[in-house]
Amino acid sequence: MKIIDSHVHIFKTLAGFGAKGELRAIGNGKAMWADGTIINMIPENYGDKTFEIDSLLSIMDENNVEKAVILQGGFYGFQNHYVKEAIEKYPNRFTGAVTFDPFCKNAKELATLYLKEWNFKIVKFELSTGAGLMSYHTPFKIDNEIMMEYYQMINDSNATLVLDIGSPLMDSFQPDAVAKIAKNFKEMNIVICHLGAPTLNDFEYLKDMLNILKLDNIYFDLSAIPWNVYPEVYPYPTAKKFILLAKEIVGINKLLWGSDAPSPLTRDSYKHLWNYIEQFLDADDMRKILYENSSRVYFGN
């Protein structure tokens, strides 16, 4: 079965930043936040302090993954030049997103550089309170005047907008605002990361979000759902309930599979992160989730 991974990360230098301060690599696949919290970040044998493009390619080839979409956020630190380099080196295997802080002084110049000079066709904003924009900015409306100006630039560049709005109960979790953005820019595709990042007890929040965001130009990637229902383990029964709910409300054509590699691979195998879905969806649905939907949204096929 052909596979596109619609949500992966790479980093040559870990430069994470979030609510716990800076995140720096300390070796053996681990990283430490400024407050001293140590986390597992890179799966064994795929990097000591980095997770570079060739490590990702190795995992993809081992699992017969044809293409991947490289996304960015505060957890790993902004990697715009490295993502550009990776796509230029392997143009048949990758596309990817740029990112920037819309509140930094030169944000407009950066947006122009990425969209006009670099000609990127995906922009991602990680908004969450853990390692996104709201982890180090006062909470804000994601449809405010400043943000809408950048959505307009993305729309005018015929690019796709990717939003990580965090989990229910976070200040960043604003489905009504996402709906407003989608209705304002009806020709712009919007992808919501992690299916809205529901945790074990968030079924009703997810249901409400999906009903609000049941719009023609909104899609959802399924990355990190197994991570967010921890401590459940494979085959992730709650993740199954979430995906079947999404299929029922927004439809199978709106769902894109992603792994969120590398960090989720410290808990489970890459294969398990996609084939748990195979336990409850038929071959036609799997073909759409694993390949056809991502090919259409991210690769224009």
C-alpha cells in the first residue's frame, strides 16, 4: 500500500522553546527543558542529538513510505533553512512548511521571503500553550487582525495553512476562530494537526470541534493521536473511537495520516503508528487516509 506521511519533523540543531523555557539536546536521544525536565526525543539508532533528513529517509524506506510533509514548530525550534535544504536535496520525496512568529518585528519581511522568494506552498503556525506561540506570548485570538493579515498573504500565494491549535481546554484551542478563517478564505486549504489533539477524556470536545469545522476547505491530520491517548498502548482503542467519529462527521476524504516522527517513535514503532488504523478501516478508507488525501492536499495530485 502506498503511503504519504503528512506530518514529520527534522532538525540539525535542536532549538526548541516553550512554556518550560529552552529545549536543548543532551545526547542519547534525550533533551532537557530549562526547568530541568528531561524527555525522550529521538528513537534509538536514529540520532544522538539530531534527527536529520537521512535518518527520516531511512525510516521511510524501511516502511515503504513514498513521500512526507516536513512541518515545524516550537518543540524542535524553527528549521526553515534546513527544511528548504532537505526539499531541494530530495524533491521527489518531500514537501514542507515554513514557519515564523507573526509578532516578531520583521515578520512581514519573513513572510514575503518564504512565500515569494522561496516559493513555499505550506505555512504552519503552532499555537499551543506547550511549545507553540501561546507558550511564550499572552493568549490571543487566532483570528485577530495581525494573524488575518498573514492568512491573507498565504491565501494570495495559493498556499496551504497548517494550524496546531493544541488540545481542548488550552487557550489556543479556538475552533470557532478557525471556522471564521476558513469562511474568510474559502479557496485556501487549512489542515488542523493531530485531529485537534484530543486526550483520553476529550470525546465530546472533539465531537463539538468536528461539527464546527465541517467545512469544505478544512482537513485534519491524524498524527500523534496515539501519543495523546497515553498511557493507552497499541492498538489504541480510544484513538479508534476518535478516528471513527471524525469519519462519521467530516468524512474520510478530510483525514490525512501522519506519524509526527521522531518523538512518538520513542514509545512505539513506526509501523504501529499507521497500522492500528488498519484494524478498523477497510482498504478503500486506508488508501485515502494513507495516500490519496495527502497527495491531493499537499502535492496537488
